[in-house]
Amino acid sequence: MDDRRSELKKIIMDTKTLPTLPGVINRLNALSNDERSSVQEMARIVSTDQVLSARILRLANSPSYGFYRVSTISNAMILLGVNVVKSLALSSSIFEIMEKNSVGLWEHSLGTATAANIIAKKLSLPEVEEIATAGLLHDIGKVIISLKCAEQIREIRRMVQQDNMYISDAERKVLDTDHAEVGGWLAKSWYLPDKLSEPIACHHNVAASEDHRIKTSVVHLADVLVKASGFGHSGDHFVLPVQPLAWETLKMDEKLLGEIVLDLEDKLVEVKNFSIEMQGSNDAEA
Ligand SMILES: [Fe+2]
Ligand SMILES: [Fe+2]
């Protein structure tokens, strides 16, 4: 068991690139060719893709850029410059045609970022952009697992479908770790700040978070709300309830939650339209 886990950890620590959605790359490319577009506009597009965001944050936090700790996409882009971001986006597997699963997970990630943003604003929390970024990246471990463990992922999916297991439980059975821990390793190996890596690593176990429990609780709640809304596809076929500790940490009540859910429903319609647009440009590309 232990061998399998440390072997996987080594593979993950060595991972330098992950595939991203071509529609996002096309849009970014068009923006960067237009002199009137701003870093903020590009940052907005980058912030819709969990994989590209992870890659940009990784580079901005790498020792070659000094030891800044950058936790927002806009700051990372200002630090790196538009050209670096563009070449980073283009150097990724542009023509990779994502399988249906990836589109579902991308929508789930984008939905969770949207929900995390709404919750953080509603609670007047500081660092809203960081919280939304942590929401965007929370399931990045799933991307790397499906990329690096092709054989095991089939077994995990079979267990989820046929044995009605929760994806994290199936991952732990097959890999002796789960996507949250794997995402945490990845974030650490890319020198992302703890305020991002901790919510990623602890989004299914809020009690395990120590320094960033509020951010972790927001990401956990956002993940559950997006699953419950039926938006996107996280890989799970059922939704576990919100952990009481997250509820207490955020001092959440029914009324507040009702307002958040209403806002989220509205916003998810926009996110869905954006997703359809992005997939349309994927088709054009293919
Ligand atoms: Fe997850
Ligand atoms: Fe999730």
C-alpha cells in the first residue's frame, strides 16, 4: 500500500504540464493579439480554466521568479507578463480533444469557483479572489489522477458506477490516497501558497485544515452546492451533506444559505452559456 502511495507521490511531484481546454486557449490567443485588451481581461479568461490557472500560478511561484507568494491570477499575470502567459497557454496541448469527463469536471470547477466567490462576498470575507481560485483548483487532483493513472482510473470509475461508491473512497481503495491529497501535493510541489494548497487538500475533510479553515470551509460548501445544483459533473453520482464544522466555521444559517443558493442559480446560467460558447470553439478547432 505504502509503496503505491509514494510511487504516485513521486510521479505527481515530477509533473510539469497538464492539458487544458482548447476553447479557452483560442479565446486567450485572440485577446493577446488585440492590443486594446488588458491583463484584467486575459486574467478573467485564464480564471475560467483550472488547469491553465494552476500552471500560471505554478510559474509565478517558482523560485526562478524569486520567492514571491502569488495567490491570485491577476497578480501572477502582472508578474509574468502577457507574453509569458500566452506562450504558456500555447505550449500546452492545444489540439488535445478533451473527453466528456473533462468538460464535466471543468464545468464543476468553474461552478465551484463561482459559488466560492458568491459565498465569500456574502460573508464579507477578505481575499475573495484567492478563495475563488482555491475553488477553481479544488479538484485539480482528479485531472492529474486521470492523466497519470489511466489503468487505475478505470477501476475507480467502475467502483463509482457499479458499487455506488463515493469517488474519494474508491480512490483511497485503489490508490491509497485521494484527489484532495494528490491536489495538495501538486500545489505544494508547485510552490503555491498555503492559502490555496490547504483548501485543495482539505476540501473533503474540513477538520484537517489548520491555518486556512475559513477558506477551506467556503470551498467545501461551494463544492457541495454546485454538486447539489446538478451543474457540471464532478465524477460523483450523489452528494454528501455539508460538514457541520464548515457550517459552524462560516456561521452559516438557513436564510443566508437561501440567498447564496438563489445568487448561485442565476450565476450558473451565465457560466453554462460561457461553457457552451467554449465548447463551440472546441468543435470549430477539432
Ligand atoms: Fe473533490
Ligand atoms: Fe469537487
